[in-house]
Amino acid sequence: MQAELKYVSDTEPGIRRLRRGRGHCFVLPDGQLLKDERLRSRIRALGIPPAYQEVWICLDENGHIQATGVDARGRKQYRYHPEWEAARSRHKFAQLPGFGAALPRIRRQIRRDLETELPAENAILAAMLALIDEAHIRVGSKIYVKQNRTYGAATLLKRHVDLGEAGSIRVRFPAKGGRRDEYLVESRLLHDALDGIADLDGRELFSWRGEDGQKHEIDSGRLNRYLGRISGGDFTAKTFRTWAGSLAAFRQARQAAGQERRPTIKEMCEAAARDLHNTPAICRSSYVHPAVLDLAEDVSPLTSLPAQPGRRRGLKAEEGRFLAFLDGGPRSPRPESRRGDDARD
């Protein structure tokens, strides 16, 4: 039986965890010690690390947030209700067919904005989103730069990008997990846009000074608002990584089926991990669509897909197959009335 979840906030009265001797005690909003063993058992099951400070625990077992705390690096961490986590995951993957259908429109507008004269904000937003689309780089944040010296698309420095000949782009930077990630992209339009952006003031790649002389930077919120405007959907930059991870796993499944064998979950998640520069375990839990993982048990959904799908401007051939798979069968290309849209095969 599903719980009736309630939307809560850690600004509401809750249970506090306080240091007591070598361990902790739990204090109710009225200042009394928590003695209810059933409630204490629920709290233990949340697995809140002992090092967390400022711990808040929801009084209601059906609250969508069950606990919050601050880790050793000063970052606020959350423990969500399992059904809330499951619902978020279902929503994320349920978005992919709509995202795939919107990709031609997204890419078309990105191309237009890349041709806008700098330092127009939309041109810089388009360049960042194009880089994420091509290389599937994390967005990143200032917090990770400050605390870990790790970078993402929004925090790249100009020294992280090398622009070669004939539209080649090499991006190298310290990434999560102590790795130094490297990405190679071939795109003349993006290359030329980044070349112009690199001439703007500042060390950061995606920053500029407006007519008022003030420095402007792009963070994930600004980028996601731009994506919402050009897509008409409720997508975020992370949706590109979910699409890319699922697509890589799907491609691996098709290769296995072409060898007349069933793909394994291990090889599909490893393919996604190579593409996203992440671990197979994280890709399985966060980036590979469950329907793709199901191909490890039954590859018959692949048999109805066209070997050579009809070309659709704005989608690569394998993306067209993947979108048809998500839609449950062959997909006919929609007529495009606009001219000048390059195919992405």
C-alpha cells in the first residue's frame, strides 16, 4: 500500500539530533527526549551519518523529506522518503520520450543563438548547452570548485579548453572522483562560438561583462531557464546526461542483439559509464532507463525497430531508433517545414 506523502520543509518543527557523550540523543520540538522506540527505529533506518551537524528529522513518517543535515564540507544533505525517490525517478525517465521529441527544436534554437553577436547572453547560454549536448559534461557549481577544485560546464576556465583546427575542441579539467576528464568534440559552429567567447574578459569560460560593466556568470538555474524557454518542456541540463546514458546503454544492447545474444546489465551500464565519465553503479541507478535494462531479459522490443529509421532533422540515426524504442515501436519522421536544419547523423 502506497503512503500518502506530505510535502514538508525542515523549517517546520521536527526532531533534533544532539551530541550526548559518545553518541547522540533525539529531542522533540517541546524539548523532551525522544523515547518512543518505534520512532527511534525509523530514525536509525534513515542511516544519517554520525558526522552530520544540524540534523533535522521529520515528525511524520510520510513526509517527503525525512531528514536533513550538514556534512563535513558544509553541504546540506537530504534523506527522502523512498516513495518520493521512486516518484522522482519515474518522472525523470518518463520525460525522455518528450525530451527526444523536443531535441530537434532545442538544437535548432541553439544553432540560431550561437550565431548571435557576442556578448549576448543567449549566445553564451547556447554555447554551454551545446557543449553539454555534445560531450555530456556535468553542469557543475561554484561550491564544488571551492571545496573540491572540481569543475563542470558552468565553471570551466578558459585554460580548460583547447580549440584545434577544423572545428575540433578538446576539454580537459579536474572532475569528481579525483579524475581528470577529457572530452573531444567536433563542431565548427560551437568551435567558432567558443573562440569568440574566449576573447571576452575574465578567466571563466562562460562569463562576460555587460554594458553596465558588471560581470555576469551562468549557473544551472540560469541555464535551465534558457532550456525551458527553447524546449517548451520541464527539462534540465541533467536530462541531456540521462538521455546520453540511456542511449549509450541502448546502443550496446543493439550491438549485443546483432551478435545474436542478450545484452547484460553490466555491459550496458559500462557503456553508459564510459560516455558519462561515471561509474556503472551510478549509471544503473540514475542514468539508464529501466526499459533499456529490461533488454537484458527480453530483446524482442528491438526486433520491431527499423534497421534504417527515417531521417529526422536534428536527431542522429541511433537517437531516432532510441526514440522509437521509447515510444514502443517504429517512429515515422515528422515533416519539417523549416529550412536550414542540419541533420545530426
